[in-house]
Amino acid sequence: MERDATGARIASRLDRLPPPSLFVLGAVSQYVGSALAVLLFASVPAAGVAWLRVVASAGVLLAWRRRGVRAGRLRGCVSSRHSA
């Protein structure tokens, strides 16, 4: 129950953010990822750095959407699509 309240608070905060701030947050994320990738080029080949960035992005997305999957929201969407 406590996680639902926390998730609702975070969602309400994100709803109040203006779209330009989300754009800036995305740009900062891109630049930080690129800066970390440049530092890794000395020890990891370019394909390995690209793979690490993809895996890190997937991890962030999974952590972000994990609660929705666990609550069955996504399963309901998939089953309603196939039952029609």
C-alpha cells in the first residue's frame, strides 16, 4: 500500500513538470551517457560501449515500469487485445 502512495506522489510530480524541463532532462541524460562512453573507450571496444549503454537503458526502463507489470496492468492490456 505504501508503494502505491509513493508512486502516486511521483506521478503527480511528473505531471506538474512542464514539457521543456523533460526535454532538458533527456538532453542531460544523453550528454552524461556520452561522457561516460568516452571514458570507457580506452578499455572497452566501441561495440562493447554501445552494448553497455543499451543494457543500462533497459535496466532503467525495467526499474521504472516494474511496478506496473507486477500490478498486472500490462497483462490486462495484452489479454484484452487478444480476446477481441
